[in-house]
Amino acid sequence: MDDDVAIWKLVGGYLVWLLASAAIALIAGLLVGAIATEFGVESQSANSQTLIAVVAVVGFVLLAVLPFLLRRRMSRPDSEVSG
């Protein structure tokens, strides 16, 4: 029974993480779009809209995968660590 609760907490936490990742990615895309506008790209042009979309999608994917990458890195045995 405790395993079911732990799984639901994990799924719920990951869904909240995905929501936060989407918000951060959108803000990053808009920020990059604003910076591009300052450098002369018109904000209503297709290039600017594409840039915003690409930055947002790449940011979201990276943030969505980050918990799995960190879990894998943090769970390595100490015997593999050199030093």
C-alpha cells in the first residue's frame, strides 16, 4: 500500500516538474526572442517566431529529462568514482 502512495507522489511531483519546465522554457524562449529583437530581428517575422519556438521546445525537453539524468548520475556506486 505504501508503494502505491509513493508512486503517486512521484508521478504527481513529475507532473508539477513538467508544468514548471514548460513555464521556464516559454520564458526562456521569449527572453531569447526579445534579445533577438534588440539585435535587429523583427518581432513579428517568421525567423523570430521560429527562434522562440525552437528555444522553448529545446528548453522544455532538456528540463523534462533532467530528473532522469540527475538520478542516474547521483545513483552511481562510490567504487566507480576515481579520486
